[in-house]
Amino acid sequence: MESAVLTQALMRPAAYPHPVSKVTLIETHISQVFLAGAFAYKVRKPVRLAYVNFASLATRHADCEAELRLNRRMAAALYLEVVPIIAGPGPLDVRIGGNGAALEYAVKMRRFRQRDLFSTMAEADQLTGAQIDTLGRQIAAFHESAPVTGHASGHGTPARIAEVMEAALNGVAELASSTEMTGRVAALLRTRAGSLQPAFHKRLASGHIRECHGDLHLGNVALIGQKPTPFDCLEFDEALRWIDTISDTAFLFMDLLHSGRQELAYGLLNAYLECTGDYAGLVVLPFYTAMRAVVRARVLLERAHQRSAAGAITTAEMATTQMRCNDLLDVACFALTRRPGAITIMHGLSGSGKSTVAQRLALAGAMVCVRSDVERQRPPHGHTAGGGDLYAAAQTARVYRRLRAVCCLGSGAGFPMIADATFLARGHRQQFASLAARRVVSFSIVDCNADLATLRERIAARTGQGRDPSDASLQVLALQQRAQEPLGSDEWRHVVRVGEPAAVE
């Protein structure tokens, strides 16, 4: 049965083995999704493109099985089974399921409301920071458990990354209207890819090339039972799925930036980095952010030209697509031309509101925040957790070295950084001031204060709740009071004072 005839047959409610009053069709550049009653059925188009070949029924069937397996990792409640589509009683009739030779195959999924897609929610300004924070932590857990590529696979090598990059750039260059913009992005990406080759090798060696989602944008996340649920992972090309974990995360980061939700983009990034500790990924994040923008532009243009060839798109719609493409290329340019980021440190006793203020600053100012309370409990690479006094001098020195290394990497990659710690020792503050001076970036000290009764009350409250990463006790507070070194006259020019203590909680 020809593709157009099959489409018409699947638009008939009688094709489905369950109650259906109306069938709605959603098309992508390589698939059709038929919304029928309580379920959705995804059918591959018999297309042959530069990056996918669905010309035969066997390849389409195999891809359905791969999609089912891979998506059950994060969306088991949505992905139900692969079903055959067989000939019905009439010459133009088909049936979903049953016995007989398969004309086609579909992935059967549980249907959800389109308004629950994160892309729709973003357009309606309905996404919340809590939802994005949860999503960032879910993705972190998914990546931590994902299998690591073997060194003989070829995945994650500079050559493979360059291959994917060139395919995306060539696709955009063939279809985009702005040759000047596409040329600039191409030059910037190629230059950055060349300079990052040592970093790419390091990411591969450190086990960050894993079997990821591959297509993790806002349109592929839905709110199911109040839980963010990524679905529709990239199954048809393993080279686009076995990638750097930070590249996987970069798609959502880029999509939120492109949607004008900068605070949510950094909320996602900070939640993800806090869980994984993969701050080294900041070195390659601007490159992958730009890559994701180019890939999105390529997909939009290819889909528009498919519709144009079928006579299903107006001149105005094509112009809108070209404008969206240019916007995406602007995102790519910005990511690739970032200057070294400013460095900010928090200052104050435990319980003074530092973390609350730091988190607000990070979201409002598009900053990456690294917390001493989290890093103190994160075991050094190659060690196991547990044991020892976390506030001993050696541990404290290790934590501040870690914070400084993270800020050095992040600032160098173009991200404004916040180090959230007490910074009660003048020597620690001077180390970060010197780092900022070497980077020739601005340096700030955010000074938080609260009276002793408030400090004790807050510490006791969070100890009782047991949900905060900080495990500073009243005994630690007493030690801090005795050991703190006041801000010097040479430091006050960098200080930003927080107002009334009650206002920071």
C-alpha cells in the first residue's frame, strides 16, 4: 500500500481495535503519529535521507523495536508495544494488530494531552522552576546509569564529532536563506571543534560518552502524572545517541535559551551539574549548545522543504521558518563567542542565607553555581564516600581547591560563576580574587548576615528536616565564629551587601 493511501486508511476510526471517535495526525520530517482514542501510533515514513534510511519495511520494523526498547528507559508508562498494521476487509482498509502479513508497523503509545508538552508549556509561560529542577535531576540520574561506550566503537572521537557537525552545517547551508549567517556559524564551529580536540579525547577517556537520549528538547518532554517525562529518544542512528552526556543536556539548555527562558535554562544546568558533579563539561558545553542550535535549524528547514515539495506550505510559513532558523543561528553565535565569565563568591556564617541568595543570583544572572555543601560530601575521584570529619582542615582545603578549579574551568568557558561557601578565611577569598584578576574578569563578594539567634534557628530547622545538603551543626557554627577573619578594607570595594537577614530566606 502506498504511503498516501496508508495515511488515509489510518485516519479512519474503524482501523483501530478500541473506541475511536476521531483520528488526528501529527507529522514530523520522518514519522507520522496518529492520535486515536486513548492511544497514539507512530509510523515511520518510507524516507531516505542523509542520516536515516527507512526505505524498506524491515528497517522500519527494526526501528520501531529500537524505539520501544530505548524509550522504556525513561518513559515506560508511555511506550506499550510494537503492533503490525495489516490489510482490512476492503481494498483501502487496514487494521491495527491481528493476524496476517504486515503492511507496516507502528509503535503504540499511551496518549497524553498536547498541552502537557514542555514546548507548549514554555510558549504559554507555564513551566516552573521546580519542574525544570526535577527534570535536570532525572536526566542526571539517567546519564549516571547509562552504559559507557567502548573505546573501539568510534563514538565520541573528534573525527565522529566533526562528521556529525559537518552533516548538520551542510544541511543548513543547502536550505537556509542567510548565507552570511550560516558561513559565520560554520567558521566558528569548525574553529572551536579544532581547539577542543584534547577536551573531546578527555571526555571519551573519562567515560562521558554514553548511550543517551539523543533528541532531548522541550517538544520531547511531557508532564505525565505531574512528573517530567522525556520520550521519543533518537533511535535510528546510534552515532547520534552514543554521545557526550553534556551534549544530551545541551539540547534542553539551548531550547530553553531559544524560548527566552534563560532562568529555566540555568536552573536545569545547575540542577544537572550539582547532581553529576560534571563541571568539566562546561568546557565543551558552548560547542554543543551551538551544535544543537544548528541541528534544530536543519530539522526545521528540512521539514519546511518537505512540505514545500508537497505544496503544503505557504510563502509566509516558509519565511517564518527561515526567521526561526536565523534565531537559532544567533543562539549558536552567542554560545561560541562568550568571553570569560565573572567570578562571585558568597560570604557569611552557616545559616546566613548564602545558598538561597546564590541560587537566586544564578537564575537571575545566568550563572553557574557550585556549592561547598554539595562538594564536601562528594568523594574525590577514585574514592568512596564516608568516613572522616567533613569539616577538618584537610577536607576544607580540598573543597576550596575544588571550588576554585570549577570556577576556573567555568569562567574560561564563558560562564559567570558563583562559589557558594562561607569564605570566612581571608586566604580563600584572596585565591578567588587572584583567579578573577588573572582572567581579567570582575570579582564580587556577596556578604550575607543574620543575628546569632536566627543562625541557630535556621541550622536547627534544616538539621531536623534532613533535606538540605549542608550538615553544618551548631558546633560547626561556633567554630566558624571563632575562626572567621573579617573582610579587609581592600576587599570592601568588591562587596555586595545583602539587606535584612529575614529577606534572604
